[in-house]
Amino acid sequence: MRDVAIVGIGLSRWGEVWDASLRTLWTEAALAALDDAGIDRVDAITVGSMAPGLFVGQEHLGGLLAGELGMAGVPATRVESACASGGVSLRTAFAEIASGLADIVLATGVEKMTDVSGDECTAALAAAADAELEVFPGATFPALYAMMARAHMARWGTTREQLAMVAVKNHRHGSLNPHAQFRQQITVKDVLSSAKVADPLNILDCSPITDGAAAVVLADMATARTLAHGRPIIRIAGVGQASDHMALQSRSDMTTLPATTAAAQRAFAMAGKTPADVHVAEVHDCFTIAEIIVLEALGLCPAGEGGRQAESGRTALGGALPVNPSGGLKSKGHPVGATGVAQAVEIANQLRGAAGKRQVPAARVGLTQNMGGTGASTVVHILEVVS
Amino acid sequence: MRDVAIVGIGLSRWGEVWDASLRTLWTEAALAALDDAGIDRVDAITVGSMAPGLFVGQEHLGGLLAGELGMAGVPATRVESACASGGVSLRTAFAEIASGLADIVLATGVEKMTDVSGDECTAALAAAADAELEVFPGATFPALYAMMARAHMARWGTTREQLAMVAVKNHRHGSLNPHAQFRQQITVKDVLSSAKVADPLNILDCSPITDGAAAVVLADMATARTLAHGRPIIRIAGVGQASDHMALQSRSDMTTLPATTAAAQRAFAMAGKTPADVHVAEVHDCFTIAEIIVLEALGLCPAGEGGRQAESGRTALGGALPVNPSGGLKSKGHPVGATGVAQAVEIANQLRGAAGKRQVPAARVGLTQNMGGTGASTVVHILEVVS
């Protein structure tokens, strides 16, 4: 298997972007990544996007966006695993290069979510859950994660305040990120007094609706060395993906995320590393409870200790293991198909030492974890500096 | 790059299947392919599907279907390139094995199209065209292909009767296929007197709306040899994919399909073969004009000669180069996400010598061509018997 490295990164504007369409946002990110890599051609394109058909009436993004970028002809494929679509885009691009089918691949993600009403948006996102077992009976994603939160609180004594502390930490991180959708700092009291969404989750426990795109350029190692421009080369040392039963009711336990654990184990084994080797991580905090359970599932803390991670300061910038220095989905925003790619953009920035005020000192190994639904799909990547 | 072979094939029921849901149809095809391969585990799953969000309100098919099959845990990814989603599913699975990320992959495609009204179905399919440049102004797919037909007739003298002869040939083939949606033979007169859809195309020039799923099991060559059970091993000798401008108006010529030509050139180069080596082909005859232009684009006949292929009998069973022995999209049916995989099922059956009444004698090299929209995505595979 050929080694694969990240040689370019780019983001579009993120937020409620009223003056740009899906294709405009995507092209912003793609051009930024190509410019960063210093190239103007690629062998293939992958596009992670969850539900462009439901959000903007457009499927077939591969062909559309290759043409939009002036690259008609280049093989271009959309991949989808709900909110893990970006992570899957990265992994699909990795396999293209690892197999030898391509030397340089533009791996991207995009979602344009604000062109529909709130109800239509909720309905589109619900398509990531089991329509027959969850959606028709009336469950929404906040409701499903609220049940996971209640179960975790009952089993491990996780507190309402600990949930809030995840949001407080990620907003603090996001306040240092010029790219974040929400840059205001918040307090535990703010979270606890914000509007109830699905008990025990309040609106400030939830990631927002976001328009945005992200792109990374991947290359085989020989090509990567010619494109380094004096910057560190960032190798994708491990990739792991796994699935789980779609419906929460089909699982034996609501307080764990077996797909995240399996994906992490595969990625760590491939990289020849353990959780103790990780210096910085971007994980899928779609709701505050998600970050807590994900840290346990990844092996970055013991089972049941997830609630204490933000509380103790361990996962804050300046702590032993900063998690979501970008602000995470909570503060940076969550254009669902773009998120998994944007996580890699942040980790690449950290490993380059180019993360500005939110730089984790001496970070040489980073992890991304991106998941779909309530965890029925998870993709984990381990990145490391090799020069 | 590791060699990859097909070791199992399966189809669900095809047609207007009122008593089965998307997940039921998919599971029928998946179980048939696993049974054919004689295995009960795989390392990964790919699912080609164009618009399950618009057709049945369900995205995130990877996680959903892995669980449905009793394989929760296995990495499972949906891929989409409109009507080329099945071909892209096959190519993505190929890269998984070629790279070494997996040894055995279940490559599938599915679409459940009859659970919505005709208007909703047309709108869902239109999401494969350029929403801003084609759909909002009012174009539908029959209209777009009708313009391509008119242009081809004007440039090359292709006749209305030659279009009809493609449908007549494919219905004759389909009458020999127990799996085809339409098994009745038709005449040129039937086609010419059928209802007008978009001049010059009548309803019998158009592929139907179909529910269905298809699956193939791919494996690395060493594993494939252990699963041969005395049957010929069928290697995927070449894969090619390419894109084109999405909107017909953005292309320089409406009578050619450059993405198909580029994908074919890549696949032939990788396989070390030429069009003259092909014994049997399954191509994307979503409309009669499509088969005509595709044959030219693939290099299976000279430019401008596509209209004469069915007329002369060359592409019929018994001719020098049988095309769409399964009945093609026209007669076998076209569940859009499944079609690209089903083409590989037919070619595998032909290369095994197991195609019954529609067997092409001594077929050892076959080709599949699957395309999305009016050709903005194309995937070509070349299969050959290696033992």
C-alpha cells in the first residue's frame, strides 16, 4: 500500500452564507486547497455531501463540481455517510492513491443547509436516522442524543454541568478561530439557561446549521515531497471506518459507540500507535454528549470518565490533550458533509504549527473522528508529521 | 496494485415491486451474491444509490444496510454519481481491494423508485441534471436526450427507424432474460406508434422506472482462487472513470460523449486491450439514442455508425458484437443506482458461460459502460476470464 500525505488544505466561508450557492462555496474551498498545494491539476475528486438533493435539489455533485472547477474530465465521485460523509470522502481519496489509481486527489466536503426552512432542514437531517424505526415514530436527532445523554448520566453519574462544560470549552476555542461560525465565549450558566431542545439538551448543547465546504489535497509520498515547499509533510498514518446498527433501539447499549471504537482500533493498528501517542484531536461534537462518549470510545479516556475531561481542563487548549481546538462542530459550525474534511484541515494546520492563537505546542500526531447519525458510521484518521 | 476478481453475483426482483422496501430488495441481492460466492463475511460494503432521500426519505444507506444484513460493524459507504452510482460503487470497491484496505468487498447498487408519484420521480431524476442551468428552465431527461438525438440525426443521418431498432433488439434480448422487467418483444412499428415523450423520442425509446438491487462480491486474486468452486475466475482487468460538463449547453458538441471516451481509453489501457478484443458489452441505453452514441464513444464502432449497429444485426445476439444481451436498461429495467452493478452481473454470467438462452458463445472479454445524467459521469469496466 502506497503512503499518502496531505499537501494542501482549504476552507470556504462558514456560517449562514446567503450570497453563495453550494457550488460557489465548494469552489472557494477547492481553489483554496489547490492554491495551498501550489498545483492546478488533480487525478480525481471526491465530494462528501449528505443530502444535497433534499437541501438544494441537486444530486450528481461529482460531475457538476468537476466542471465548475474547470476540471471537466477528471473522475469525480460523491460519497455519503450522513454526517460522516466528509470522513468517508477522505478515506475514499486515500484508497485511490494507496491503490495506485491516482497520484493526486482533491478530497472535499460540502453542505448548503440554509436554503430550506428549519422544518425542511430537520427533515433532511432525519434522513440520517432509520426512517422506519426512528423517523416515522417521531424521533429527531436532538431527541436521540438526549436519550444517550440520559443513559450516560444514569450509568456513570455524568452531570448536566459536565455536558455544558464541553460547549463552554469549544466556544472558547472557537473564539480563537477566525473561521468559526460562533466566536462568542459562553458560560455554564448560559448553557443551562438556554432554550430546552430535548431534555437534558438545551440549544447551546447543539451544533448549529451551517453552510460551508472544506478541501484537502492528498498525494502519494513521492509527489508530496515535491510539493512540500519547506513545510512539514503530513502523512495519513492510519485510517479506520466501521458501522453499527442504524437505530438506537437495535443496539445493546446507548452509552457506548462501538463503531467509533472499531474504527479507532483499525486506525491505531495501521499507524502503529496508541491513544497515548495523540497530541491533538478533532472529534464529532454534534451535541455535547457526543464529545463525552466519543472520547471514551476512542480510548482517549477511560469508560465513564468522558464527563470529567472538559471539567478538569484536560481537553482544553493548554491541557494535556486538547480536543476540538478549532471550536468543534459546536462553535466552528457543522455543514454536515464538510465536517470530516474540515477536521483534517484543522489537524493539518496544527501539525504544520500554523494554527495561530489556538496552536497546540509541539503537536506531531493528531486524530480526527467523524460520525454519521447516532454513530452508525464512523471514520477515524491518524495524521503525523514525517519531516 | 493488487488484482481484483468477481467471485459472487446476485440480483433482487426487478420491476414494480410493491411488496418490498429498499432495504428488502437490497438484502435479496446481497444475500444472493454472498450465497453465490459461498461466504458469509466481507471486509467492506459499497452501496450505489442515486437519490434514496428523494425517493424514500432515507440517506445513510451504508450504516443502515450493513445492519440489515447482520453485518453491523463492517465499513459501509454509499456512493453516488446519478445513474452511474452502481458503476462507481464497483470502482470504489475495486480500489478498496487494490489498495490492500480490504480483501473481500460486497459492491452493491439499489434504487426504490415506485414509492413516489410520477411527477416526484421525474423531479428526483432531474436532480442528476444541472439544477440552475437545466432543471429550473424546464428541461427533463427525455428532453435532453431528445436534443442529442436530433443533433445526431442532423449530423450523421441517423434515422428515426434506427433509434427504434435499438429498442426492438433490446426487447428481443430481454425476452430471453427471466429477470427482465419487460419480456415482450416489440416491433419498429410499435416504437414509432407509441406515445410521444419528447420529439423524436417515444415512450418505447425510454427505459422504465424500476425497483431493484444488484450485488457482486469482489476479492483479491488469492482469495478469489479459494472461492472459485471450479468456476472460471473473472478478473476486473481495467477500470476507467471520467466526468464532463454537467449541462448539455456547456459542451462543445451534443453528438459525442467525451467522458465515455476518456473512461474507455483508461480502462482499455489498464487492461492492455482494444475495442476489437471485446466479445460482449452491457452499455447504458437509458434512451435508444444513448446506446447509439455510446457505441461510438467507446470505439466499438466508427463515429456516425452507431445508428447502423442494431440495424445491421451486428449488436444483436448472434451478431459479431452482442450489446446488452440482458435486455439493457430498456427491457431489463433501470433502477438507477443498481444498473451499473447489474451490468457486471450480466457480463460475469456471460463469461461464466451461464447466461442460458442469451449466452454469447465463447465470450472471454466483456465490457460494461454506466453513465450519469447526459454523460457528465461515466464508468467503464473491462472483465476477462483468467482461468
